[in-house]
Amino acid sequence: MSRSRVKILIAGAGLSGLSAAFHLGQREYRIVDREARPGGLCRTERVGDYLFDYGGHLLHLRADSVRGLVRELLGGRLLEMDRRSSIYSHGVFTRYPFQVNTYGLPEEVVLECLDGIRKARAEAAGAPEPSDFESWVLYHFGPGFARHFFFPFNRKFFKMNLREMDTEWAQWSIPRPTLAEAEAGATAVSAKAFGYNARFFYPKGGIEELPKALTAGLSRPVETGVEVVGLDPAERLALLSTGEEVKYGRMISSLPLRELLRRCRNLPEELAPGRDLDCLSVRCRNLGLEGQATTTDQHWIYFPEERFPFHRVGVYSNIHPIGPDLVSLYLETTFRGAGVIDVISSSDPELDGLRSTPLWSESGRLVSSSVMNIDYGYVVYDERRRRLLPRALTWLAGCGVECVGRYGRWEYAAMEDALIQGREAAERITGGRA
């Protein structure tokens, strides 16, 4: 077994790991990743004339520093646009988010939603905010909005009892309009853009252009096809898939936290349940079509009803046009657990479901169909995570391991957060001089 030393070992070359390496500049480090090319899930695949990312990867850049960095990296290759997103339910399309855009729904649905939110707001006055997601939805939106969107969509998405999920992720990601805004959205299309994703950026050529640009700016090459397979945090020793043992001073890890804990030697007994932190895996069904395949101008559409197996359809070609009469879109379906993804059956309910919507036009022709499976798609905010996460991150930090990224920190976060966390990890290690 060969042995080596390095001041900083970066495990994982997704956005957070690449950001850490980028901000370390000329300092001594090694960055390894098990895949054949850097980028993590920020990858783009070409299928014939069509480009597909690993799921919907849009850049929501709220911080001036990150927006400046991305513009510097991508230059004139960065597209910027306002969100066009909707929800398909009750046989009609309404604008996203649902809670301020009931205009166009059946009258009885609108009245139920408005009556419910009025009573909920009156009852919530002076009452403490609930800690579980199901009660939180009723507290803020009432039973009408819950029944017609929040409950069916989130049960379909998370595949779990919503009373067992906390609200940390919802606090920043779900808009909570005023009562007046909800009422106004029942009589006309809302002119106000709600939510963190109301405006977004996207690189020409696909999302992988961003990690490519970061990689080009590194002072050292990414060691691809190399994975951290074992770790002794107390001794600060990492075992690589090549058989090499690396003695590191500090480590920055974007490995999924539960995988990192599984690879740790002498893990404290109270952290052992962290090896089974819960999550969702995702299947992205990518379709390439030609002709007048769809008339929608939307970037993505949510499907809360159970009759559709997918929860979201995204239309890449409405974000990044690829050619006349060419349409590229994806269907996203979640499964409970890491890597627990059903194979597509011969009956093909996903394609049948899409064909049953107004998105599908028989004048179009299906040219390609491919699948991307994402073993770690979304983390689950349950009691185990709430109890174990702070202790696990604190213990690892005490052993010189900085956890970064969506899965490294086991949280619902955007690509901007990954870039920030990588930079901040580099700054902590270098004393703020990254």
C-alpha cells in the first residue's frame, strides 16, 4: 500500500468541491472524484441533437458575489430569464405558485381554498407555528390549499407521512403570501413573482459548462476515477480506491453524509444511525421530440395528482433552444431510499401519463428516450436527521473534516449554496485568506 501526505484533501468534485479547490488557489491540495469527469450531478449528456442535464439544474443566484463569479466564469455564455412555471390540476394549467394563483381553477376549488386560508390566518393569530410539515401547511394555508395542492404533491414527492417531516426546508423554499395576495390571485393572474426561483440563469450548452469553467481555473487537476473508500477521522487517514493511503491535514468532503459515515472507522456509537439517513432517489426520463410536439412555453410544470407517475415535467428547449422543431423535455419521478428506482415497465405509465396531458401533441414525433438515475436526489427532513445531523457535522469538524454541498451537509440546497459552502470551507481552513 502506497502512502502520501497532503495538507488538504477534497473528496468529491461536484460544485462545492470544485468551488473549494478554486478558492484555495495555489495552496497545496488534492481533489479526487469517482466519476470519469468533474461536476457531480451538474452534468449534461448529448443524445443526438438533444441536450439533457441530470434533472432540472437552474442557477438561482441571489448573492452578488456568486453572481459575479458565475458571470466571470461563463462570460457571454450565461442566459438569464424570468421563470415560466405552472401547475396542472383539475384539468387546467395555473401559474406557480399555487397559493397565489387559483385564478382559472373550478369555482368550487377557489372558494374552498379562500375560505380555508381566511379561517387559518384568523386561527393562527397568536398561535405558535407547528413543527411538523402537515400541521404547518394547515396553519399557513388552510385545508383547501392543503387538499388541492400541498398534501397530494408532497405525499407524492416524499412518499411519507407529512406529520413525520419537519419544516426547516419549507421555511425558505415555500412562499407564504399575505391573505390579500392570495385573494387577489383568485380573480386575476398574479403580477408579482413569488419565490426564490422567480428569476434564474442557465449556461449555453448545458449546466455542465459551469463545472467545466471552474475546473479550468484550478491550479491542480482533478483526479478522476478515484474515490475515498475508507476514513479514519481520528488519525486523519483516507483510503483511496487506488489502494493509496493519504495522511491529510484537513479534508473537505461533499460525499453524501451517510456514505461518509459508513466509511468512517471508529464511528461513535451514537452516530451509527446516521449511516441510514433517509433520502429520495430520482429517475429523469429524457425525451427528444421533433415537429410540433408541444405548444407550451413553460420552463417546468408540476403535477400533484396521483394519476400521473411523475411530479414534474421540464422543457429544456424552452430554456435553451436547440433547433427549429426540436423539443427536449424530462419527466421527474421520485422513489423512497437511495438508489431505489423501479425499472420502466413495458406498459410505460410515464409516457402514457404525458400523452394524456395537453402538453403532448400527436403531430410531434418521439425521436429518443433515455433515463438518468440519481441515487441521491433529495434528503428527507425527518426526526433522525434533526437529531443526528448537528452532532455528526460537529464530530467530523472536530476531526478536521469540513462537510459541504447538498448531500455532504444533508440538506435541501441550491447550486448557489454549494458554491458558497465550498468557498467558506476554503476560507475556514486558510484563516479567511482564500
